[in-house]
Amino acid sequence: MFEGAGIDVLVVVGGSGKGHEDDGSAGGGDLADGACAGATDQEIGTGDGLRYPRYGNSPNAEIVQERVAALEGAESAVLLASGMGAVACALLALLRPGDHLLASGAIYGGVSRLLGGEFATFGIDVTLIDPTETRVWRKRLRKTTRAIFLETPINPTCRVIDLRPVSYITKELGIALVVDSTFASPVNLRPLEHGADVVIHSATKYLNGHHDVLAGIVCGTAPYVEEVRQKMMVWGQAPDPFAAWLLERGLKTLDIRVARQNENAMRIAEWCATNSAIGKVHYSGLPDHPDHEVAKSMMDGFGGMMAIELAGGADAATRFLERIRIFRHAPSLGGVDSVVSEPRFTSHAHLSSAERARAGIPDGFLRLSVGIESAKDLIADIEQALR
């Protein structure tokens, strides 16, 4: 029914099957029906139509899965309890003991710990590389490599990895390209259009957009997504049906929210680039960003995520966070309200100062998740915090 519809339509009614005429049986945002957490009447004498939330088939979960699959241009999607759960189940559905995973070393700290520690207990070898060195991907492949995993844009440095040269390798060898696209959202980037096979989101962030849901989602082919769903079931990563209802609500405004966040972030980045207290601005919308041309060719918007490096280092960052008023000092991102975080105490706290500096996250580095407030007021807030 929605074939050929734009993102502005899909975020509101995509996946409901009947649009605004939905009777609630497929979800449709019906709280009373879809939030039921454990008991749904079942027909006698058949397993057909069995609904059990741990199986990921609550009505609210199903409508979110269908809607996000439509947004990403995927055959199917499965909703999980968290972004970390989504990454773990997505990769475990592809990899077996003895397999090799080639992954970007510039990834979320939690995922880095998963790949660097936990996967070894499954007998899965992992090689981490610098994703900005395009030729390294092919050089580090093994005969046992079964998948490549990366983030784009990267958390928290906001580098943008060109998926196309990596996808040439994966298509040639018949291995999977798995992309965490949380920072972009499907409004700005749809990795399947650029050669990816699997797309992951921490739905906690942009897809929900209100800092009140914990969820993750995996998109891909229907057979693969079913493999992920089986992992989700046995590892206990099924989403709470009420969280799915809240997420379906959040998706309705995704296009509007992200458009405003794109606009605000660009204005703030341009202002920050002129302030002497800020040593460096990381935003791919700026012409001097190393990945500006890649982002311009691959993305529909530069996003609401950016980072700044304060010239005064760690002490300046502490003063800034003590003075900031509109921005909230909190670890999440992608919501309607603006948030600032310091990676040295959050996602990259497990690294030393020297290790963070080598990763492009020196002391004084602050990640900004730009919300939908007035850009003028957000700039004024940053300005007064820098004094």
C-alpha cells in the first residue's frame, strides 16, 4: 500500500498494513492491545497465531519492525531490548566458532569490549583496523572471514566511512557487511543502498528520540532476520511491549526531528569553528572535515551529532560542563533535547588518556547531540559556558 511513499509518510504509517484504518490487531499504536506483556488468547488445537513477547511478536513490536524495515529498504527487521543486544545477536547470527570477524576499531566502547573480550569465549577471532584506511580492509581478510562490521558515522569522532569500497570487497567474496547506522538514522543514511547487507540501530537514540526507551533493531533479509530473532529469544533480548509502543510513537516524528537537528547542528558547528576557545570541530557538514565529500555523496543530511575539542583540555571541559544550562550533561543521544557528554568518562573510560588521544578523542573532547531547541539559544548557551 505504501510502495513509493517518501520517508515522511513511512515514519507515520509505514508497516501498519492499513494506514489509519488499522483496527489494532497489527499494533497500530493501540496501547491496551499491544502493551500486554504476557498473556494473549490463543486458538485451541493449533500453534498458529501464537503471540508471546519473548518471541518478539507482540503487536507493537511487529509494527515497529515493519516500519523500520520500510524506512531502511530491507526485507525484514527484528526489534530487540537494546542496541548492544542488537549488535551481539546480529553478529552471532552470522558467526560460528572458528570464524573471523574483521571490524572497525573506531566503534562504540561497549561494542569494542564485546568484540575484544566476549567473542573469544565463543571461539570467534576478531581483527580491529583503522576504518579510514580503505586498503587495509582487503589486506586483513582471512580465509575464515565471514563478516565485516563498522559504524558510520563513528561514535564519538563523527568520521564518516565510505561504504562503497568496503561493499565491493564483501560482494566479491560473498561475506556480510554489517553497519551500525545509529548516528545517522534512516532519514540521513540507508546503508543497504550503498552495499551493506545488515543495518543495526540503537533504537534508544534517534528512532525513539525522547530518551525514554531502551531498544535496538536489526534489518536485513527475511531468512537472516529470523536467525537474529532466534538468537534474541534464547539470549533474552526481546523488547518490552510498552517500550515498542513508545518507540512506534517516536518514529512518527523522526523525519521532522532529524531535519531540525541537521539544521541546528550545522549552524552550531559553523559558529564553533569561529571561536578561539574551541581547538577543533568535528562535523561532516563543514567543508574542512576530512569526510565532507563522502558524507555529501552518501548521506541526505549531515546529522545532529558533532564534537568539539576545547583548547584548554580536560580542565576546560570540566568548567564547560559546570556552566552549561540548556544542554544536559548526559550519556545518551539523538533525542529532542540537546545533550553533551565527555567520552573519557563514558564510552571510552576503559582507555588511558594516551589511548584515547590516539583514537582521536583527546582530553577536552566533548560530544554534542544537538536537539530541536532554537539554534540561537543553543549557541548562546555554548558561548556563555566557554567564558
